[in-house]
Amino acid sequence: MEDRRRFFRLDDEVVMDFRAISQDEFSHWKENQNLQKSELRELEDEIGILVHQLRTSHPALGKLMELFNRKLNLLNGQAVIHPELNLTSTEARVRVNLSACGMAFQTSADLSNQSHLLFNLQLKPSNATLSLAGNIVGIEKSTDPDEPYLVRVNFEDLKESEQELLIQHLFQLQGRTLREQHNH
């Protein structure tokens, strides 16, 4: 219970696909994650950290590098690590409550008999993609008839680089939100 609020949570919009997986599939995914090293993802993580640092000392140059990195991510087509999960071609954004260790989202899918989910998330505006597994920690009824379930998930076996990417994304989101509030 004490781990529940290790990181702050923010409302966000992401491009997201997910599917329920069995305990065996989760174990297999976990093994593959431990074996898999994605040079592109590691580069993306390092670039994200350096761009954030650069924006502090040289805002215009940091912004330029962020835009350049976003362009490369779009040109790359964001090759999906798990082909069974494909980001929607329409890039429809989904409202989530995101933290560096989990998230909550509404869905029309009744996941009450499930325990694990496999996610593909594309963070905006960076277009960074994360393939993550999560453990369902709670499901509640929502008031939305189109999406009657509110699902809370803890991400499982996050790599340090994945968590750092989420933290950087949340800090940037918080900064944008504060600037927008200040300008109104």
C-alpha cells in the first residue's frame, strides 16, 4: 500500500493499445524483457534526458533538439517491439491518469477476470513509445456508459530507462500545464 503514491500522477492523453494476458504470457513477456535490449529505445531515453538538461541552459537549442527528435520518431514509424500490439493508425488519444509506476484509464472492456495487461503507449508530443506490462490493482464502475470501467494498473518490471522516460514526460507535461495556466 505504501508504494501506491511513490510518484505524482497527472492527467494526460496518450495513444494506447492494450490486451489482457495470462499469467503464462506475462511470465514469457517478463523473460523476453529481461533478454531484450533495444538500442533505439536506449538512445531515445538518453536523448530525452539530454534534451531536458539542454532546455534548462539553452531553451531554444533544447526546443530545436526536441523537435528534431520528434521528427525522427515520426519518420521511424515507431517500430513496435511487440507486433501483437499495434498503435492505432488514427492516433486517437486516450485520457489516462499517469504516473511513473502505473496508470488509471477508462475502458469499455470488462477486465474483471484478468490480472495482467500488455500495453503499447505512445507519449505525446515526443512520440516516444513504451511497451509495458501491468498488474491490475483495481477496477471500479465509472459513470460513462461508453466506457463503464475505470481500471488501475501498476507497471511491472519497469526498466530504469523506461521509468526515467515516464518521469521526464511527466515533468514536461507538468511544465506545459503550468505555463498554460499562467498564460490564462
